[in-house]
Amino acid sequence: MIRETPQEFLDTLKSYVPDPRKTVGVARQEFSEFFTEFQSDERPATEQVAIRDDLRGVWCSVPGVIQDRTLLFFHGGFFSVGSTADHLGFCAELAKAAQSRVFSVDYRLAPEHPFPAPLEDALAAYRYLTSHSVPPHRIIPIGISAGGTLVLDLLLSLRDEHLLMPPAAICMSPMVDLAFGSASVTANENKDWLTPARLATIRAQYLAGTDPDDVRASPIHASLSRLPRLYLQAGSGELIFDDISAFAKKATWAGVPIRYEIWEGMFHAWQIFGKQIPEARDAVARAGTFARETFGR
């Protein structure tokens, strides 16, 4: 289990939650150093490409990957911090587990680029791949936290624009309802490193006045029919646990083939902390198995 006591580790994580009083540059630098510290020390081979003049993608590869498999990865960071650079250890773990190349997207961040800029970048990245000899059936979008939200937003946009869909997607601790009004926000306040105040900041910075009920921002409010296979992971201690569970139930009612796993005692985005938590490594391994099974169909 966790090497420190659970409360000690949560306190450590809470101390690194970006402080809205600090400048954007300082907050991003501190968060980058923090995220890197708890990930695998392994680093993938990387190749940076320009998706647009203001948008880059990074190919990440480790020995043994199968070249015609691509995980389209969207990092976490509350829509305001985070990058490929501070998720490289995580990308290496995903690549090993799925035996797939990872294409990580450095989507634009709030507050400079609020909603819907990151969604526009997700669509641009998907179109980039499909226009560069990566067919949709060899792509699996995967994201953690805010990145998981972008995965769902991407699928809904592809469906609504009548574009070819990937065969499946993987969401780790996705933020599916940016109103953040479910009971678990209060009930799990002492079990997660996120806080209700942080959720309010995410909503204010990212939405910048957009209604949180907008289906492009909060996928739980969208019609979920005709989505591909979904694999969702949620920790029972997450502030947003009730939201994820409600989304999984709605997707099931809509006929979406869904595998929903609840990880007891885990907090938001625990999957990233592979050096500290065995359950993080287990969660990544299970996501990799799902990806391999999907690509092998």
C-alpha cells in the first residue's frame, strides 16, 4: 500500500495543488516538478511534431511497442497546468503496458486558453493522426483527470461530426460534470487531495463563464448513444466519485459497452503516482491489458 500513512501522503499531495495566488508560470513549474517526482524514472524515446503552429504532439516509444498501435494521450493538470514533459514517466508506463506508441498532446491551457480551446486541440490531434497514416481503428484515446474529460469530449464531437470513431477509449478519473455538485464532493473531502475550493477554481478558470451544463464541457449532460467501448477507472475516495459513477450508469443505459472499475480507497488520479502506490501500477497494467485486447480484435 502507500508507504507513508494515507493521510500523510494526501497532505503531501495537497501541498502541491497549484495556488491560484501564484503566477501561472510559477504554478506550472511547481506542478511539473511535483508530478515528475512521483512517476517512473524511465523515459521514453520522444519525437516532437507540429500539429499546428501553436499545438504540438510528442511521439513516445519504448522497446517492444507495436508500431501500428497508438494511444492518443491527454495529460492531467486541471486544464491549467501539466504537459507532456511532466508526464513522460507515465507515458513510458502506458506504452509498456499497452505495447503501443503514445502520442501525447500539449493542448492549450487556461486561463490564457479557456474552454473550448483544449477540446479544439483534441480534435486537431485526432485529425492529425488520421491524416498522417494512422487509421481510426488503430487509435485508442486515453486521458487522466482533465485529460479523461477531453477524451469523452473528443468522442462526442467525433460522433456529432459524423467522423470515423476509434474502437475504444480509456478514462482515468475523468471530470465528467464541471458543476462539481455531487454528494461525494463533501463526503470524500478528507479522502482526496483535491478540495472543493480547487474544484471551484477549475470551473472558474477553465469555463470562464461558460455554463457547466454545456454538453461539450460536462459530458455527463450529453446524449451518450453510439459511443465506442469505454474503460473507466475511479477511486472510491475521489471528490468526483459520484459524478463518474453517474456517468457510467448513464452510459450503460445508453447502450455503450463499458467497463467501469472502482478502486477502493484510491483518490483522484492515483494512477500517476507509480513510484509511491502499487495500486497505480496495477491500474496502468489493467488499462494496458484493455488496450491490447482492443487492438487484438
